[in-house]
Amino acid sequence: MTGGITKRSVMIAGHRTSVSLEDPFWDALREIAEARDRSIQALIGEIDAGRDGQNLSSAIRVYILLNLLAKS
């Protein structure tokens, strides 16, 4: 399993920020975005809007986990 961390720059609510996630999380985020006919950036914006002060990278990981659990 590859677990390298990749840092990507995204624009959220008009502000540029960077997000660091392990490669499998980027892959899962891409799959979720495609399934919902959204861009990764738009999906990250939605996650950001509902994170209640939680670290953005952590909020994304939890979002992905909850999405996967909902499918099982």
C-alpha cells in the first residue's frame, strides 16, 4: 500500500490553501467527487463549510471514512 503524503493547493471560498493527504485519500476523494459529479475542489469546499473548526485534512479523512461506511 502506498501511503505517501501529497500536498495540493486548492481554492476555498476565494482563498487559496493547501491540503496534505495520503495518496489513497486523494484517490478516494476523487472517486467520491466523480460519483457526485463535482470537482475535488468543490467537494473540499463543501467539507470545509461543515467542519466546525476541525483541521481540514482531518475533516476530509473523516468525510471519506463516513462515506465508505455508509456504503457498507
